[in-house]
Amino acid sequence: MSNPAAVAPVDPAAIPKRTLSAGATMPAIGLGTYGSDRVSAAQVAAAVKGAAAVGYRHFDCASVYGNEAEIGASFQEILRGGIKREDLWITSKLWNDKHSEDDVIASCRKSLADLRLDYLDLYLVHWPFPNFHPPGCDVASRSPDAKPYIHENYMRTWRKMEQLVDLGLVRHIGTSNMTIPKLKLVLRDARIKPAVNEMELHPHFQQPELFHFVLANGMIPVGYCPIGSPGRPERDRTPEDTSPTEDPVILRIAERHGIHPAVVCIKWAVQRGQVPLPFSVHNYRANLLGVVGDPLTDEEMRSIAAIDRNCRLIKGQVFLWKEGQTWEDLWDINGEITPP
Ligand SMILES: NC(=O)c1ccc[n+]([C@@H]2O[C@H](COP(=O)([O-])OP(=O)(O)OC[C@H]3O[C@@H](n4cnc5c(N)ncnc54)[C@H](OP(=O)(O)O)[C@@H]3O)[C@@H](O)[C@H]2O)c1
């Protein structure tokens, strides 16, 4: 690759940035890398390279996605091609079966080795539940060792996350799939507060209360499934699910701007103030162009705010820890942590 920055159709400097409470800035859009059952590690790794060439500088990785080694080879090529490490923002995540104190540092080192990096910009606790389940398992699958959220245990994991910062292996740490009552406890007890909370966010699942709580507490809301995850596997679908890219309001705005409805979702996300992580192996260029192109009008932003359907797509059923529960129990919808 010759100097990819020179041929990038989007100047990385033109991409909006978000400032973390510690002062660092992260690009306001990142490429998702979860290929799920459908997209191979090689295809995702190729998309990472292609995305860097068109101007992406932010990549959302995780050990459980099973493709960090392939993506690491892409990062190596990207860096050899002239993009500087300090101009990239790379996130990875601690998987649920690695919460124990002995595993956190080793797991992070494994991601670093696979990704061929000396440090991560951001390392997240992927889920607040330390429950192993085999990749690709059915949503009805339950681990006999499944546990609820136990704050003392989470904080033991978090102390190790803090140590990763002290060791210089990661620059920032954050949470994912948290709720307000859980975050309140972590914010109370953490020496290093979470820099971000990664959460499902799209026009049909706007989570206004959590979104504002995250911002009000000095964290950045990072949004996954920003397009409504149209490619997610069958096992992650229920008959009640709705699709933001089929919503008449989104379709109308897309037509007005001459863009794909997915790009409307991305524009809305960045303008609202979250950091979307669209996954794409075919359309990543259009998504990036969307965030530097003409903005949505105030009226369009208001009309999208009005189509929230509180429709959670990633329900997390496999994390349930006892019989007779529903997935809502994972999300503390009564404002208190669901008792064990
Ligand atoms: N923290 C967590 O627990 C968590 C959970 C879920 C996801 N995530 C992160 O969030 C990322 C995104 O979530 P996701 O992959 O489920 O869903 P998504 O980004 O909402 O949707 C991705 C799908 O949209 C399509 N797409 C993207 N841009 C498009 C465009 N401009 N026009 C038409 N189609 C377009 C992609 O197809 P093409 O590839 O064909 O473009 C792909 O099928 C993941 O990859 C992962 O990094 C994190």
C-alpha cells in the first residue's frame, strides 16, 4: 500500500471527534468488526484495510469476534503504509469467561499480540455478566454456572482493568451493556472511571435515559448496531423486532438526501452525539462520507427522535442465570439491579 492517507476520499482530519474526560480525542465513527456467522475473518480484515484507505481511523474489535489475528495483519500493513499508530483509535474487549483476576491481564495481552499492537486506546468489559456460552449457541442455551451481576466481583475485574492502564497496555477503559444502576455503583467505586459505555443505539432504540446519564457522567456513549443490525443471525431475531432502515421517516429523509437509509442512521447518530460503530464490508465508504456530508436538518433530527420504539435487538438471553426469567431482567428496567 502506498501512502493511503494521501488517497483517502475522506480526510481523517475532517471526521468529527469526541473528547474523553481524560482529554484524548476519538473519531466520532468507528468500523465495527463483528462478522458474526456470515462474514469471514479474512473479509473483515480486508474491510479494515479498505476502511483505513478511505479515511477510517477508529476500529471496534473484540477477542470473541474470532478475527483479531487477521485484523492484526491488516493493522500491520496499515502502519507500514504510513498511517501513524497515534492516529488510530483501536478498541478491544474482555470476554465474559475472562473476568477472573488471573485472566484479565493475560486476555488483554493476547488481544494485543493478535492485533500486533503495543497498546490499545480503549479496552472494555464486554458484558457485566461473567457467563461463558459457546460462540454461535442458541438463545435458549443456558450455562449451569451462570451468575447475575455481582458488584464486588465486577469491581475485582475492574481493578485489573485499572491495572492495565497503570501498566501502559491500554490508554482508557470502559464498560459495555451496562444499565444506570450498575453504572452508578461502578462510578462510585472506580479509581479510574469508565471513559465510555458501549451500548445498543439506533433510531428504534435510542435509550434516552441511559444516553443522557452516560453524557452527564463524563462518559462517551458509543453505539453498536447503529443501522439496526440487518445482517444479524436468525437466532438474534424475534417477531417483535423492527428495522430502522425500513421506517418511513428514515426512508423519506434518505430519499430527500439521495442516500441509503443506513447512512441516515449514521448521520443521525453522529449529530446526536454518540459514536456509531457501523459494521460493513461493502458500504463503509458511504457511511464515512455520510458523516462529513451535508447534515440532517433540525426538523429531520426531531422527526427521528420521534420514531424511537424502545426496540432492543441484542437482548442477551444467554446471560440469564435462573429459570423463569425474561431477558428484560438483564436490563434493570425497574431502575434497580435485578436481585439474584
Ligand atoms: N459491545 C457489544 O456488546 C456489541 C454488540 C453488538 C455489536 N457490537 C459492535 O457494533 C458493530 C456493529 O453492529 P452490527 O454489526 O450488529 O450492526 P450494524 O452496524 O447496525 O449493521 C451492519 C449491517 O448493515 C449493513 N450496512 C452497513 N452500512 C450499510 C450501508 N451504507 N448500506 C447498506 N447496508 C449497510 C452491513 O452490510 P455490508 O457489510 O454488506 O455493508 C451489515 O449487514 C459490530 O460489528 C461490533 O463491532 C458491539
